[in-house]
Amino acid sequence: MNKEAIAAIVERATSGQKPESTRVEATAPALTAEDLGMTDIERERSAMLHVLGLVGFRKKQLGQTFDAYVPQEESQKAAVEICQAFANDWPDVERGLILMGKTGTGKTHLAAATLREILTNEAVESGGWSLTNPVRMIRKYAWFRVPWLLNEYRDRRFESGAKLRERALTCDLLVLDELGAENATDFALDLLTDILGERYEEERPTVITINQATAGELKGRYGDRILSRFAGAYKRIRFTGDEPDWRTR
């Protein structure tokens, strides 16, 4: 099966849509569902959901794609372009991303869409979701909501906690969602400084979403220890304006 046909299957599985007829449009309009096989599409979707779950996606993130994000103002439009470029350029990126702004502007959605696009591109290169190596994927990519990561690391401790920390330190691309939603304790500051510092030294990109919108707010919460890791290592994406909560649209 050629790459165009594989891309058609992956796209159909990724969208979660069932064919409206025996015709499969996507990137290979000449192919029919009979050519691809509905079982292929169903198998691809099952494999996709399995991989996304292992990487760390929650149920809510499964529908957060670029196509599903409708920007309502200029900073959101610019954010989409930057995130899409990051996903398309991966792994040839020089810096990570920090999505900064108010709650409800779609920061988590775009972070999820970015990682999902990268995973989808890799699935196509591998011949489909069902042919990707799940173990390899979870070694390369990780999605963590920061409060969950800190709670799990503290509660697991010892060997299990060490493995969680090791994954955050060594994966090729780490997404830290909702930085700033955690309890501001010395323990949290130490672990986050450790993770961000190690990834900075090893030049491993990280995508971060954070509600603090200004450098002053960041410094007030984290001080220079973490703020110094942000300088030069990340492209900042600011969601500005007084737009309504994106999620209510």
C-alpha cells in the first residue's frame, strides 16, 4: 500500500468519522472503503486511541485537533500558525513553545493538537497507527498535566516515581499542561526546576501551557530559578485581549 493510501486510512481513523458512502475522499479520492477496508479504519482508530492514551492524552484531548480549533481573534490565529509550523517542522525545531494567557483561550487544545499532529505524521511514516511501536512512542513523547505529575511523583516515590521522572526528563518531546495550577510548594518548585533544567541542558524541546500571561506573573510565582530556563529556550505564544472563554463558543 502506498503512502497516500496509508495517509488516507490514518486521516480517516484520526478524524473518527465513518465513511458516508463506499467512497473514501481524504487524500486519495480514487480509493473506496472496500479498497481500504473498514476493518483497516477501525483497526487504525483503535491503535490510535491506544497510543494516545499511553502517551498521556485524556479523553477530552482526543477531540482537540487543529481542524476543531476555530480562532476568534488575532492572537489565536497567530498561535495556530506557530503550533502548526512546529508540528510540521518536528523534529527539526530549535526551541520549545510556551502558550501563555487567560483560562479558556484554547492553550491546552493547541498543545494537544500540536502533539497529535506530530504523532500522526510519525504514524504515517511507520505505515499506520497499527504498525507504530507503542513502547517507542511513549519513550519519545509524553503529555503530563502538571498537578497530576507532581501528585503522582510524590505518591509513587521510590522506583515507580523515579520512572515517571525519568520519562519526563528523557522523552524527545514533553508537553506540560497547566503549569501554574499546582500548589506552589518547595517540592513542586524543585521537581519542575529539575525537569526543565535537565531538558534545557540536553536541548530536548518542551511545550508548556500556563495561565500566567506576563513575565512578572511568572517571576512572582516561580522566581528566577524556573524563569531563567525559559529565556531563549522557548518561543512564547501570548493569547491577548479580553475575548470570551473559547470553550463556550
